[in-house]
Amino acid sequence: MIGGSFVRGVSGGERKRVCIGNEIIINPSLLFLDEPTSGLDSTTALRIVQLLHDIAETGKTVITTIHQPSSRLFHKFDKLILLGRGSLLYFGKTAEAMPYFSSIGCNPLIAMNPAEFLLDLANGNTNDVSVPSELDDKVHMENQNLQDTNSKINLRPSAQDVHEYLVDAYEHRVAYKEKKKLLAPLPISDDMKATITSSKREWGTNWCQQYSILFCRGLKERRHDYLSWMRITQVIATSIILGLLWWHSDPTTPKGLQDQAGLLFFIAVFWGFFPVFTAIFTFPQERAMLNKERAADMYKLSAYFLARTTSDLPLDLFLPVIFMVIVYFMAGLKASAMRFFLSMLTVFLSIIAAQGLGLAIGATLLDIKKATTLASVTVMTFMLAGGFFVKVREFRHSYPGSGTCPSTTTRTGCC
């Protein structure tokens, strides 16, 4: 279980690896990852970067931002982009980064991780870095000016001075060559041209595989909610209370028929409200995940909808069967297999209709408060107009010329 707001699942590092796996599983041509190693230990981080390096070697483009990488991670990169205050300080091969900064007079004074050295330069920290002669001369000139005004003297160049020097050095030494390489046309094979110009949308799997995977995921994901001990206890307790209140009611008398009509009304209300509000909370919670996976072209919307609907059917059938077995025989309803299964089918169809209504309301409004209000009004309207309370009454019309209809004339016989 990945877990969520109320269910504890995997740790933060494992959840990060699951997100990376979701992006890799569709075999993208361009993979962009924002700090995939943050919060992970060095061994796990190295394993992830090695996996990304293997993907890049197959011809894919992998772009990732790394926060304070280790030296082993640093040497796994093919190309490096170093930014400082929004400006480009270096772009090129990772193996050539240290020689380049050495050529402009920036060398580490102590043995350190190359990534730490570059980050210190990007932040303007030169405590353990040799300063180029140009910056030394500039600091010396500034110190002479400060002596005349009796101000505090700076022994090291400021971060602004270091930043300006690095930006200027890159623009004059490396930028032109790298831009020329990027603008040079690359040969494209015929297969690649056919893939680029093809208007047909390609999916990683066919429709049946998408449906089966989403169906299994839906069962695993929602069985903890549907089959929780609290929900099972709620259904069993409610069914026992109903069975005791309508214990062996007699359907041969008008009073017994009226009692059983009240029982049928409560069953319709219970299995009308119960699935509606369960479905309302489902789609707003899954909307972010659905948008993310659909944006990555993981599956078709039709496969998701059918898998989402059918994966709920066995879960929706389990609790109503327990409910009806207890209530039907405790209340003394007609002991016939056909009538029992017809009652079960009616309840099951009501659950499907209520679930569809809840999904439609939740997907339309995307606001839980508004959705619950609209669902309450809608379901109560259906319950009131279902025939238990409001019934069609016979009424009499007046004849145009001779008063009222005779007492023996029905409503359909009046003009």
C-alpha cells in the first residue's frame, strides 16, 4: 500500500521511487526529474542515478536536478548545467567541468567533492577556493578606495564579484562553442522520421491490458475501504436491528403489509445513500492521480472508467448479500428462492444506480460540500417519489353541461 492522508503506507523515499517508476514504465523519450535523490541514502541514490544513466544510454534524454550530489553521483552525469542567480555559469561535459574552472583560476584549496566545489562557486563562497588574479586585483582596488573613506576592508571578493566573473568567463570562453554544437543538425534515421511524422497515437499497452491492470489496482486499493471492520460492523448491526424490529412480520394482514412496506423503504434508503456518498468522495480524491497518469498517456479514459466501475461490483455485492440474508429471514419475508434473488437483484441495481449518480455528481462539481448537498436533495427526491408516500389518487372531473361525473365513472372515463 502506498498510503495516503489517513492510511499509512510506504515511507517518503519509497514513495519517491514509486513516482519515478510511474514515469519510467511508459518508456518516455524525455524524462524530467526534480531532485529524485532528495531524502534517500547514498546507496539508494546511486542506484537510482545508475538506472537513469542506463536509460540515457539507450538513446533517451534524462534531465534531472540534483541537490548536493555525492562524488559518485556527480561522475555519472554526461553533461552538466551549473546555474547561479538565474545565470548560466557552465554547460558542457561533466568530465571537463573541473579543468574549465581550473583554467579560469578557480581551484579548490583542499580535497573536496567536485559538486560541493561547484556549488560554492555558484553561491559566491570562496573560503576554500583559490581566487583568480583578476578578482584579486579588483578586491585590492576596492580596498584602496575603502581606506580613503575609513570603511571596513574586505579581504575576499564578494559573492556579486564572483558571480559576475564566472558569468563573463563563460560567455567569452564556452558559450559560443556550445551554442554552435547545439545548432548543428543531427542525422535522423528513416525509422525516427516515420515515428515523428506519424499522427497515430501509440500506447504502451493495449486496451485489455490497461483494463486488467486498472481493475486489479482498483480491487487492491478499495478493498481496505469497502471491507473494513467498521463498515462490516455497521452493516451487520443495522441488519440485526432491522430484523429484530420487523421480527416475523405477518404479510397477510393490512398492518403487516404496511410494516413490510416501511421495511422495504428503509432498505431502499439505506442502500441508496450508502453508495452515493462513498462514490462522491472517490473521484475528487483520484482526480489528481488521474490527470497525472492521463497526461503521461498511461491508459485510455474508457479503460479507467470501466475498470473503476467493474472493480467496485464484487465489493458492492459482498455487504448487501450479508445484509439481505440477515434481514430477509429475520423479518419473515416470503421464503422463496426466486423472490429472495429478485430482492437481491433489486438492491444490487439500486446500488449501481446510486454509485453512478455519486460518481456523476462528484465528477461534475469537484467540491465535496456542494456534492453532498446536491446528492442529499436528489436521493431524497427519488425516495419520496418512489411510491412509498406519494401515490396517484383518483379524482373527478366536471362535465361541461351536467355537473360532476357519476360516482361509478373513473378518472379515465371523464371528459
